[in-house]
Amino acid sequence: MPFEAINLAAKLQQFSDHWSPKVVAELNDYQLKLVKLEGDFVWHAHEHTDELFLVLHGQLRIVFRDGEVRLSAGEMYVVPRGVEHMPVADEECHVLLVEPRGVVNTGEAGGPMTAQGDVWI
Amino acid sequence: MPFEAINLAAKLQQFSDHWSPKVVAELNDYQLKLVKLEGDFVWHAHEHTDELFLVLHGQLRIVFRDGEVRLSAGEMYVVPRGVEHMPVADEECHVLLVEPRGVVNTGEAGGPMTAQGDVWI
């Protein structure tokens, strides 16, 4: 068994692309993913799961059809399953995601911003 | 639907007791819990689930029968299911836990350090 801490800052230095989550750990059938966000994402929903966003650096807006939540570093939010949302980062921000293994970043929406899943760093 | 960020620092100001996890969010059937640790916990294991520790403040050692891992703020570790471990904090540290709803802090060990579950702040 490896006794090695997962250092989030060190992991974040290993990539620079946006909207492309990288898996850093698994917890049962859940994955912990780091992602760098900048600009507007696509409207989408995850029909079968909630999704947790924890902001590590910068600021994130999660826009809903009827409101929005603004997150700064050290703040988190759980988007309930089935709820349409669009993450927006006016400047680059870094986020830790928690969600079940196999979740696709664009949910049911698909399109060119769909990232490959299960990419580990 | 409430559009309110969960601010971890603000939540941590709401309690001061040690070894008594407080739930701050749910993600499907998982819970996100904040806990303040100081001193030695008890040896225990969780037979049916992994357990994630993310250190937010201070330093944490997780001692195993055959080694240990040292975590500073911004570092995390997943203790695999069934593995005996003992968290130790030489000075107070603050941790975010992720684990399924219903997990007991002392696992199979029980004893006086067993905390009440499902306490929300």
C-alpha cells in the first residue's frame, strides 16, 4: 500500500488545459477530479447524479435557469441531479470535483467540449 | 433551490469540539463532513467503505500497522476499506471528510470517542 499524500497544488501544476478533468483519487466508485476552468461551459445536466464543486483557486459562477451561485476559493456547492447548469469562470479558476466514476463532463448535452473520461494524473 | 455557497472557513467557526464530524453537504448518498482533530484517535477500520481525508488547516498523520502518511493543508489521502488506521494530530488540524452517509467515526472499534452521526451545521 502506497503511503503517499495527494498534493493538490502539485497535481495542478501537471496540466494547463481547460474543461478537461483529471482524476487524482478514487473513493469506492467515486472519483476526485481536478479541473481548470476559464470562460463559459455548455448548459447541461447529469440525470443520475449530484455533482460537487469545491473551488481551490479563483472564482466560479454556476449559472442555473433561475439563478446562480458564486464560489470563491474555499467554497463549495452541490448541483443536484437533473438540474441544468452552466459553469462560468471569468478568469481561470481551479476546482476539485467529486462525482461517481463514469460521469461525462457535458452530461446529456454532449458536443465539442466533451472531455475524455478517466484521465489520471 | 437555495443558491448559497458552502464556505468551509465559516462552517469551521461554528464549532470547536474535537473528533466530532459535522455534515456540511450531501452528494447522492455520500456526506461531506468537517472535523477538528487534536491528539490521538483510536485504531479502527471501516469494513465497507473507503474514507477520504482532505486537510484544510494544520497537519495530520494517518498511522497504519505498517507505515503512515503525513498530510499538510491542501493534501488528501484515501484510506481503503478494511484497513486499520489511527489519525493523529500533534496540533489541532481541520479536515474535510468524504464518505457514505451512515459511516461511524470509530468504525468497528466503538468506544468513548464514537461520535453522533448526521450532525449538520
